Amino acid sequence: MTSTATPTVTASTVTGAIRGETRDGIHTFKGIPCGAPTGGTNRFMPPRKPEPWAGVLETREYGPIAPQLSRDGGAAANPIDDARGREGEDCLVLNIFTPGVADGTKRPVMFWCHGGGFITGSGGAAYDGTNLARRGDVVVVTINHRLNGLGFLHLGDLGGPEFAESGNAGMLDIVAALEWVRDNIAGFGGDPGNVTVFGESGGGRKTAVLLAMPSARGLFHRAIIQSGPELKVNEREYATELAQAVIAELGIGASDLHALRELPLAALMKGLADATAKMPSSNARGGFRPVADGTVIPGHPFSPGAPALSADVPVMVGFNRTEATLFLAGDKGAFDLDEAGLQRRVGRLLGERAEETIAEMRRLYPEASPSDLYIAIHTGFLRYPVDSIRIAERKSAIGAAPAYLYTFEWESPARWGTLKTPHALEIPFVFDNVSLGMWSSFTRSTPEAFALAAKVSATWAAFARTGNPNTGDLPEWNPFTAAGRETMLINNESALVSDPRKEERELWERLYRG
């Protein structure tokens, strides 16, 4: 009995040669250094370029992931990607999936930012780019970068100029990875002049923030924001208050911030987690996130309007119909509510606005069960729909480049259909990975799932190629306008609809002004 080893492939980068693998016509390179280690004296500092190496670096395994944050300083649970892998501050690595190496072809580059908020996650196996690279004839890049307090602890107003960029170090890591793509991707069959940044949840939020960063200008040319509508980042005042809480928790004075670099990683992570737990936050606001520091991020990404800096960048933005069901999946009671349970749970979400909201949603959906109403209200509470629509509105208002708005509507057969269209469900369709690992538990690898994945992945690749998502696989998709409010409802039978669920949209706009 003989075994056949996986063929290898060698490529060149500006810092040295690397060796990856070839499977089914796609070349894969994993764990490529795109920045220097970020521990020790580099902790909280802007990223630095990787050091060159001699010989050929093996890049056939995923690299270290950023330290993950939880209350006890250990690995945190993440419903999108459990981010399994070895943790380490030397986490500035990226992965490439490409149909060609040094073949003279200029393919669109699709640069993926992973989910997990700004706290957890990695660009690992959950985002295998093989099938997307093959179907779209594109180069897929996924990345790791600093997270939580390691990437977003704003010390600039406490420690002076030396720490001025600490609150956005994680975003600067992403910019550094984009610079690596600019300098190297031609050798992997990619076009550095045609880069699309895309991401889901926290990755969508990172994409939105990149649109407002001067240092990212020109490094990407299109953007896709999936269930991650980041209108505002943290204000400096809050970010400084959080930093003060961290150093107090760790027993470090404001005049001795260098001591933060000398702390063992485990002790630092526990201090970050404990301080965060004591800080007030609401509705996904607060905690470790980018900060509008006036320099790295001059202002909020999409508040009060879309950033003029990226006015010429086409944007696709959207959300899933029942985002909340992913976060409620472990709460069996949420799927079997009676009227009293509905009233109680919505009261906790909306306080004095609960009764009128329930009444309005019941008027709009008279046949809905108490659980269905709760899921719809909880999804609205999380602001994925209203803020995604606002991004389309504000981008469209500039008029320099199109905005395309979608709602993902396909319902998962998992859990007897109770999950409907949860947060993150569109990811395996975008990557054409409906039968891969964790995703198959959501999709059940049904024929309908495979058929839709072929359409969705082709649509995303088309947008990356030209800034226009139309392929003929979906109905004609026109850009969003204030007059038409064009929205693609993505399902096995998709449809372009003008202002779908108008009254529900108006309800959430009344509740969440600004």
C-alpha cells in the first residue's frame, strides 16, 4: 500500500521564500508572517514589518492566533469561530488561497476579516478559501491580528505620544496586512490594484472602520459588510476610562505604563477581562473596540454620514433575517415562549418601549408566535437591520460609488428549522463551503444549500472583480437609492424588492435615532 504526499508549491515574498500545498488545483499558503512579533517592547505599539528569513519557510499550517479574551483570561467561546489554535502575541500572519502562483494573471483579491467582534476569533479553518478561489478565479486572503486589549487599549491620553496609536493597534495590523498584499500578492496571481475587503460580524465592523482610515486609503477598492454595521467606534473619553480601569485592576500607575509590557501574558489577559466586566456597556457598545482618536481614525465610520475618504469605493452591505437566533441557540426557552414570557423578555430588552413595540410587531405579523415575535424584536434590538440600512442610505447619499443592500433569507434546516436565518449563516454560502466542518451542521449540505452557495459565491466574486454583483445567477441587482430603497432578498428564489418590511424598518428607526 502506497500513500501519495500532497504536492507542494514554492512562492517568493519580499522577506523570503515560502512553501505551501496544492490541492485540486488551488495553491494554499498558511501562517505567512506579515508583521513582526507584537510582544515585549512591541506590545501596544503599531505593527512592524516582518524580518527576512533565510531558506524556505514552511507555510502549510495555520499560524498562531491572537490571545483570546474571557473573564478568566483563557480561550473565549465564540459562536462564529471557536478560534482553536495556539495563541500567541506573534499573531500577525495571513493565509492565501490562489488558483495560480507567478502565472502572470491579475486576479481580484478578496481580503477577509474574521468575526468575533474585536475580542475573539481568527482567520483559520472556518474560512477556508479554496472553493471561493476556484469558483470565482480570485485570490482569497484571510488574516490574524491583535484583538481585545492587546489591539484596542487606548493609552494615548494617559501615556502620551509613545502610546498614541495603541487604541487602534489591531486596525493598524489589518492595514499592515493590506500593505503586505500590495507588496506581494502579484506573485500569487493577484492584482494589488483590485482588492476587496470583506468580513462578517466583527469582520464587517472592521471593514466599515477601514473605510474611515486614512492609512488604508488606496489599499483596497471595494468593500463588503456582512452583518457588521459599524456606524460609530468608541469615543476617546470612554476608551480612556476603560484604560484607567485596566491599569487600576493591574495595580499599575498612569506614570508607569511601560510596566504593562513586562507583565506575563496570562496576568495581562485576566486584568483586561476583569476590568471590562466592571465597565458599563450596552447593546454591543463599549468594551475593546477601535477609537475615534482624531488621527488613526479621524471620525466615526458612518455617523453622521458615510466617510468622504472612501467615497469612490463601492460597498455591498446586508444582514440576515433572524440574526438573533445564533445568540439564542443555547436558550431553549426562547423558542417556546408564551405571552408572559414574551412580555418579560422584551421588557428586559426595551424597558418602557416594550409594550408598544410588541403591539406594533403583532400588528405587522398577526400570525407570528410569541417566540417568532421575540426573535424578530431581539434581532431589531441588536441593530443589524437598521444600521445596515443606514450604511446603504449614507453611502448612496454621497453618490460617488454604488451601495448594494441585501437581506439573507435562506432558512437553516438545523434544530427543526427553529434557527431560521441566524447570524453567520451566509458565511458558508459566500465561501461555497456548505459541506465544510462546522457549517454543515447549519446547512445540512442539502441540494438547496449547494445551489444557493454557487450563486452567492459567484455574486460576491463578481462584485470583487468589477464593483457590480450581477452575474445572471440572481435577479438584476440595482444599487440602493433613496427613492427606490432597492434590496436583494437572497434565497433559492431571490428577488429585488423596494423597501421590504417598510413598517418594521420605520419602527426600529424610531427606536434608534441617530
